[in-house]
Amino acid sequence: MANTPQAKKRIRRNAARTIVNGNRVGRIRTFVKKCENALTAGDKEAAAAALAQVQPELARGVAKGVFHKNTASRKFSRLTKALSALA
């Protein structure tokens, strides 16, 4: 158990950041799923529009520290590759 005031504050701060970061990851996953569903349906226009929304969300996730840079790059690369395969 935390004894110092700083440690107690750190616990409060970590709990708050966990909620924010969880929401951020959930938002990114939602955008990725929209893109994947459009790709599965074969709707190239909708998939391209969804992919355009996914890219900045992934980049923001990297900037905020909830995703590793390579993880975001891999996800975006796979989605882009799947989109180009529809052509």
C-alpha cells in the first residue's frame, strides 16, 4: 500500500489515465473494425473512406503512447494491402 502522498497521488493519476487510454484504444479498434467490415463486404469505396479515418487515429494512438509505432504501422499496412487486393 502507498504510504507517501506522492505515491497516493500516482495511484489516482494512473487510474484516471487507464480510463482515458482504454477509451482511446477502444476508439481505434472501432475504426479498424469498420474498415475490416467494409473490406470483408467488398465495398471498396467504403473501405477506402474507412482507411482514411483509421490512419490518423492510429497515428494519434502512437503519439499518445497507447500503441507501439510498429504495431500501428503493421495494422495500417495490412489494411492497405487488403484494400489494394480488392482492385
